[in-house]
Amino acid sequence: MRKLISVLAAVIIAAATMVAFQSAPANSAAKVKHEIKIIDAGEIKNSGRFFVKGKVPTAAKKTIKLERKVGNQGRKLYKKMKSNNKGKFAFQFDGPTGSCFYVVAPKTAGYKKTSVKIGCIVRV
């Protein structure tokens, strides 16, 4: 009789423990990506210099980065600036042929680090 009671108690405790662990999420909420809107991008009057203007409303007053990738190398920080209180930013940049540029919004409490490819410099 004692064995039966101890076995039932062990089963009840094990079941309660499993329910408690399954109901508590590992991460409280999955983070989502920022929404980076590119408003305008292009070349400045055939000068070989380029610009990009955009908006990241979810990263207002945060540091927005412009990264450059040349050839098979990894991406490196090229410029950074703080967005305004509406999340707007603007960069001017140049680089050698084959350079690709990306806008990167930082991770925040509710959002993941997010990047958007602006484009690559090609010879025409």
C-alpha cells in the first residue's frame, strides 16, 4: 500500500513539473525585424558619390549603420549616424567598383538587428 501511494505521489509530482515547464516559454516573445523603408537612393549628379535616405520608425533616435562589403571580404562598418525622432536617416557614400552597401538597424528590446541591401557599385 505504501509503495502504491509513493508511486502515485511521484507520478503526480512529475506531471505537475512537466506542466509547469511547458507553460513557461523559453523566450517571452520572439523578436521581429525592424521595418526599414528606403525612401530614395541614387547617384549625386554623375559625381561617383551616392546617397540613401530612409526611415526606421521602430529605431527612432538610435544609431543606424551603413556597412560596406568589398569583393569576398565580410561586411565592415563604413559610416554611422543617429536617426531623428521620427527614425529618418540619410547617408552619402562612395567606394570602389564592386562595393555593396547595406543599411543596418540595431537590436532593441522588441526588435532583432535588421539589414537591407542598398545596392552595389558597378561599372557601366
